[in-house]
Amino acid sequence: MSNIWTKNFANRTKRMQSSTIRELLKISNLPGVVSFAGGLPSPDVFPVDEFKKACQVVLTDYSHQALQYGTTEGYLPLREMICERSGRYGIHIQPDNVLITNGSQQALDLIGKVFIDAGDKVICEAPTYLGAIQAWKVYGAEFISVETDEHGMIPESLEEKIKQKAKLIYLLPNFQNPMGCTLSEERRHRIIQIAHEHQVPIIEDDPYGQLRFEGEHIPPVLKLDADLRGNDKDDYQGNVIYLSTFSKTLAPGLRLAWAIAPKDVILKLVQAKQGSDLHTATFNQILAHEVCKNDFLDRHIPLIRKVYGARRDLMMDLMDELFPPGVTYIRPEGGLFLWVTTPEQIDTQKLLPVAIANKVAYVPGAPFYPNGGGLNTMRMNFSNASEDGIREGMKRLSLVMKEALV
Ligand SMILES: Cc1ncc(COP(=O)(O)O)c(C=O)c1O
């Protein structure tokens, strides 16, 4: 790039980096590679027929609205539907508590824009979602990693670290990306209390909560926070911003997600979004509403759970059968990912080119640790490859690991 551009970059631009995952997705899309790398839902469960029918309806009955500019907050019937569905999980809110975003990724960026100044500290799990690190680093966030195990963030470690004057706590409570683990209810209560004592808001990022294959539903952190405060029904004024998305239950190509927050926080996020894109695509919002009305998701989500649950089981069985001794994994109760730890002599970043040469891909774990670590870990996606693909890919990966351990 010519110097005239680089010398004019803003300070924040120097903090921008390509996402390791996006770069990897390019490689893992090569023909013949079985990819466990991306976080892609399976196209086998995209409701294509419903979209076809809904497109007709939207263009026939709603064309003037669907092809027109819309409000920044989002299409009201869609926000009302989100309120109704959230209410089923104890989140009692009004449309003014909801902002429709271009994927949860945009919500993360808007949160960075609204809350993070250079040098601000964000508390996160270790490992945590790479996309949040990427979004918030640009605003100059520094990350404080809190110890995390198969039951999520460890409150005692949070209590220790929060003394460093944190601005936000970032939590992935359900089937966490990348570890697949779920934050226990007991820990949710404790973390809310600690956050409250230290007056630090929580960002609850929950793209996978609907995709539970087994075990009991655990109430969202926002609901537990509202209970603790005894908030008036329908007027949430608490400490939590809750994010979720249609990417994993309908289709990620729609780029449709939502943030739930106290009304004055939504107002600030709306102002931030106006500078980004004015509003999320009206056509997509009306389309998603048309597909989802009449409780379509109540019929569709069980199908997704069934398909992904079977793929998870198959992948875990193959790990038990094929992986060399010393390679362990965490059993996820839902979501899209399995987290694997290899013996320390394997550096999964260095092993990746060998794996790709053998036509299998995964994501090395290290980039998910904002402060280093995790060299011998990897994230495996089980939702995207077919069952035959999983069988073949696991054979290839086991051989690559065995050779690395000789
Ligand atoms: C934890 C987490 N947050 C946010 C996102 C972004 O999702 P969206 O497709 O809604 O932008 C993802 C996507 O995989 C994710 O895993």
C-alpha cells in the first residue's frame, strides 16, 4: 500500500487486524478439505422453502415498506416478536428495550463505540470469542482474562481481577464459543452479585442458547439480574446488555440479530448505529418476521437440535475411538463447538498447515486467549460437516495428531 495511505491512518486503524478465523475460512473452503474450522451452521437446516414463500409474500404485500428505508431501532413487529419470545425465558421487556442489528457482531462493535475508550479494561473468559476481541481492540480495549473451566467463568477469579477497575464484563453463558461450556446457575448468581458490588455492567452474548441438546435450561443472566433487583415487569433497568441472533436458528446470511438493554442504553446504541448503517436491511427484517410468525421457530429449532446433537455425538464417539491418548475434550450440552486439549508437545497453530495438507482444518485455540496461552488447544465445529465428512475428517486429524506425537 502506498505511503500516502498508511501515514494517514488513524491511531485506531493501527490496532485493526485481520480475523484469524476469516482468513482460515478461506483456506478451509478449498475443495476436498473437511473443515471443522468455521462456526458455520449447516445449510441442511436452512428453511429454504419457508424463505421462498415468505419472499413472495413480502414482495406482494409489503413491497413499499420492505424496499424502503426503515427506522434505526428496527421493524416493530420483529421487535415485538422478540419481546414475546424473550418473555418465555423470563426476560420481560418492551420493544423500546430492543435494537435490531446487523448480526451480533455489529452489536459488539456498537457496544465498543458507546462504552470503550483507549486503555479501558474488559473482563472476559479465557478463552473468549475472537470476534469480540477483534471488535473492541480497535477502540483500544485491554482485556483482563478470568480463569474459566468447563462450568464457565470462575467467580473467585473474577472477584480478584475486577479490582483492576474494569469497564465491562463480557460473558458467553451458553455453549460458549470456543469452549462449548455452559455457565452454571450458581456462578451466574455470584457473577451478577460481584458485578453489582463493583458497578460493572455485563455483556451477555448468547447466540447458542436455543441450541440445547440435553440438560436443563439455565435462566439468562439478564433475567437473574432483573430478579435480583426486583425490576418492574416490562421495564428492565439493570446491569446487563443481552445479545442474541437469528444466525444460528434461521440463517447467518440474513445478518439479523438483536440487543436487549435498558431503554437509555438502547438510545445510545441507536445513535451509534445511525453513524454505521442507518438501519438493518428492512427487507431482511420483514422477511424474517414473515418466516417466524406463527411460531415457526418452535417447530424448526427442534430439528436443528436433532441434527447438531447427532453430529456432536458422532464427533465425540470418534474422538474416543481415534484420538491418541492424552487428547481430551469438553462435552458441550449444545451449540456448535467442541474444545480439544492436546498434550503440550503439540502446538496447534504449527500443526494446522500439516492438517490442511492432509485435507482437514480446525481452529487453533491460542487466538481466543487475549493475553496468551492455549497453545495446545483447538476448537472443532461439529455443525457444518456432514456425518460422512465428520468420519473422514476425524480419521485424517487423528493420523495428523498421532504423527505429531511420535
Ligand atoms: C459468541 C458470538 N458472538 C457473536 C457472534 C456473531 O454472530 P452474528 O452472526 O449474529 O454476527 C458469534 C458468531 O459466531 C459468536 O459465536
